[in-house]
Amino acid sequence: MKTRFAPSPTGYIHMGNARTALFSYLAAQAAGGDFVLRIEDTDAERSREEYVDALREDLLWLGLPWQEGPDADKGNGPYWQSQRDAIYAEYYQKLEDMGMIYPCFCTPLELEVMRKMQAQAGLPPRYDGRHANLTPEQVAQRKAEGQPFTLRFRVPKGEEVVFDDMVKGKQRFKTNDIGDFIIARGDGSPAFFFCNAIDDALMGITHVLRGEDHLTNTPRQIMMLKALGLPIPQYGHMNLILGTDGAPLSKRNGSRNIRQMQSEGFRPDAVLNYMARLGHYYENPAYMTPAELGAQFKVENCGSAPARFDEAQLHYWQKEAVMRMDDASWWEWIGAETRALVPSTQQVAFIEAIRPNTVFPQDALTWAKILFTPLAFDSETEAAIAAAGPAFLTAVETHVKASYSDMIDAVKTASGAKGKALFLPLRLLMTARHDGPEMAKLWHLIDSEAMLARLGQVMTVQEG
């Protein structure tokens, strides 16, 4: 099996495209095959080298190395479509020699009017073939006049294109419902339908997994490949990812690009565990390594219903991934700003106390600031601590250098507080938060002078 990921470098890779790459990679891994990276950069105006570099970095960050592609040429390159013009020209010529393509001189305005008239008549929008039968003399005259033109593929009439979709099952398309389509744009650049199919065939791609928005492209590509006598891969069209509002996933409803996720502190194995289950069923519901995800991936387990993005599930897998990090990796992951706040003598204790309460590096930074920088209480927190009473606060002050257990016993004895009345004011005093890590571990991280300063804030209010 040979699969591929063929993105256009017009922006940073987002979750939808990343899932396509992941499923293609996992399918190849499960079959012991190869995963190919191809850069579809025929859109010269929007393609950027910086996006190519970012794409490659992001795939490697996710743990999706390609066995063939840029930096791994196995004789099928170049792997940038912008460098394959001579190859496409060869196949244009073959189609022309067979009478399978023709120049179309329709202007954008003419095509727009055509579509509107078809819509008013209740017909599907498709090219009506008005230039399909121009004589060679007519074509030559129009070209001599400098009229711009596209190249269209001549779709056979009265036939049916049938293929077994790996995800959706048998698919049928009547050729009479498909208008002659453009395979070369007015500027001479190859259209997606054409170069995508040609490259798949010449690079030996056996299985194509892509979004269901490409489903109607497939009969067109099958017709072209069949006309040229080129091998036709198996196609599978995956469900789209929907956002929280049921609309296609976008920035507006939860999506972000992989580069953003890296900057937010997401772990690559968390993203993989989440995406691998986004429209694909695994019998094993537990966290899996990339190798395990590949070994247990089955194309037939891809669902046909739309997958819904769930931020809570993504965060669940993030927490699972963070808990599996070793201490050295976690310490590096939390960032230089946080590390600078933690005294070297407290590093081990900080990791032990804070790790269970971190999902992102920002969480660790928040706790480092609480523990190792001056803490100010708002009026509501001050009032809640002060309500514990003078005996409570004095007992804490007297035993500020004692062990946690000795301090707790002294506060209980002095104030009679227990349960929530004991632990909530104490947690607020230590952290200004209602929840967090184990208080016994926090107590030994907070410097006694810092604790006295926090007590001083509340006692001053109480006295006032």
C-alpha cells in the first residue's frame, strides 16, 4: 500500500488537513506500506515557501514522517507540482492526440450567465459544451486573436462511473450529469482534477484517503486516468469534521492550526490520540502510542457520518499525554519563565505537587506564581479567610514553620474547625483558589515568610 498527503501550501495546516494526513499515514503503517508527501503548489499567487517549511515541521512534530517526498526522493519526483510542468504537458498532448480535450474560450461572465440560466431552469450547473465542436480553423482564429482559453476534458456521454469507496461503499455517477471540466486554467497552469490524478498514478499511489468534499472529483479523475491508461487508485472519502455549532469546522467554531496548538502547549501524542478517533473507531479506548495507533487502524472503521469536534475530549487526551511525560520532559515543557520562578531546591517537590494539576504549560506558570511570588487577595477571598476567626489565623501563624500535619492539628485544637470549615480557609490563605494540588505538598513549597505575608494581609483587614 502507498498512500499520500498532498496539501496546498497556502496557509498553516489545520486540524481537518492534519487528520487527512494522519489517516493516510496510519493506513500505510497498518499495511506496512509507504506514506508520500507531495506539495500541490500550482496556485502560484497563494503558495508560499514559508508554508511548505511549516507544513514539513508540523508533520514531523506530529510524528508523521514521510517515506517518500521532499528529502526522500524514490525516483518519482519532483514532489512539488510547480516543478512538474513538463510531465503535465506530455499528458495534455496525449489527451489532445486522442481528441479527449479541447480549448474553451468562454469568459467568466459567459460562464456565470450559463450557471444562472441553468439554475432558473432547475438544472444542475454544468458546462454546456458550446465550444466542444469548434473547427480547427475556428480555434486557430480565436487563438490568433489572442482570446484566452482553458482546456476542457471531453466527458463521454451515456456512461456511468462506478467505484467502491473504501469508506462510503459503492458509488455511481452518470456521465451525462458531469459537464466537460477544466483541466488547464487560462494561464496554462494545471487544474486540481488533472495534476492531482496524474501525480497519484505516476507516483504509484494505491490508496487515496481524503475528505468527502472531494467525492465529486473522483469520477472526473477516474475518467481521465482510464482514458490515459494509467492505474487508478482506490479512493476513500472521509466524513467532514463539524464544529460545536454543527457547521464545518473553522476558526469560528473551534478549529486552529497545528502551529497554534504547538504554541498553546498541546502534546503531539495527545493530538494524535484525539484525531485518530475523530471519525474513526478503535476497539481500544485507552491512550495509544503512534505505533499502536497505526497497528490498530482500519480504513473500514472510518465512519460515514460527520465527526464533531469536542474540545473537552481533546483536553482529555492532552491530560493523558501530560501524565505520561517523564519529569525531565515535563520540566522542559513548562517553559523557561516557569522554571525561573521555581527555586532549585524546590524543583523536585514542585514537579511532584503540580504535575497532576497541569494540562498546559500555562497551568504550571500559574501555580509557580501562586507559590513563589507575592499573592494578593481580593475582598471576597479576604472575607472568606477572615471568617475562620482570630484563633484559626493565630494558630497558623504560630505554626507557620511546623510540618503540615502539626499545623493542622494545632489549628483544629485552637479553633475547633473541621472539614470544609478547616480546609477551605486554609486553601484560600495558601493559594487564593478553591481547588488545586494537595495542600500538604503546597504547604512545604511556600516559604514561611511568604505565608506570614499572606496572613498579614488578612489580619490587617480583620483588625480594621
